[in-house]
Amino acid sequence: MKSQSMQAAALGVAALALAGIAWAEGNIHKTEKFAWSENAGWQNWRPAYGGVTVVKNGANGYLSGYAWCENLGWLKLGAGSGPYANAGAGDYGVNLDAAGNLSGYAWSETTGWIGFSNAYGQVTLQNNVFDGYAWSENAGWIHFKNDAPAYSVQLLPAGSVFSLY
């Protein structure tokens, strides 16, 4: 009896762990998931452990989760749950307005704050594709879409479980 309870508990923990891993992947496309920075290199917005999720919140939304950069480490897209006030270290993050403009800040332990809306660059999300430039004082510009060489960060295609638009 005791061994059956332990087996059931172990299976339950394994199922929860697998569900958590699947959820942690976020809703970024499985292959269209890379941004680029001249100073920091490639950023993977759907890494094997972690991932970014765009969450709809009425007409607006916010980003949560983590992107991975080999040269910067983890980029955290928000603290707590969004939308974010960006009023301090305990409530920062990247918000999405109804027009598709991103604003607010991500955080990296190695590079500091990364701004998604500034005087010289604006990151947008239109038709499931990120575009524009985010700015980090220590890593420089982070570019989300390019034609040659081709790269982009996109949401999962329409009809996917997590697609927003």
C-alpha cells in the first residue's frame, strides 16, 4: 500500500513537472525565435529551459518569462505578474499596448536594464512578428527582425494553442 502511494505521488510530481516544462516554453515560434545584438550576439526567445510568453490582457498585454543570450545570460521579461507599472525593482516588465507597441524594461544580471521603447527605437508586435530595436546601456541595440541575414522573433502561427492574433 505504501509503495503504491509513493508511486502515485511520484507520477503526480512527474506529470506536474512535465506540464511546467511545456508551459515554460512560452508562445514564441519554435524556429523563428532569435534576436541579434552587435555587442551581445544572439538571443533565443524560446530556449530549451525558459521561454517568453506574450499574455493578452484585454486589448493590451504583457510579456513574461525568460530569453537566453549566450553572452548575457538570462533576460527576465518581468517581475511579478503584469501588466507592469515599471515603478521599481519589484514591479518591472515589458507591456504591450493595443496598437502593438512594447514598453517598459527587461532585466539582465550581467547587462542591466533593457528598454523596449525609447527616443531612437521602438519594439512592436504586429501580425505575430516582433520588429524594431530595444536598447541596453551595456549591450547596445537588440534587433528583432532582419531580411539579410534573415532572423526574427515571432509568435506561434495562427491556430496554435498560444497564438494571440
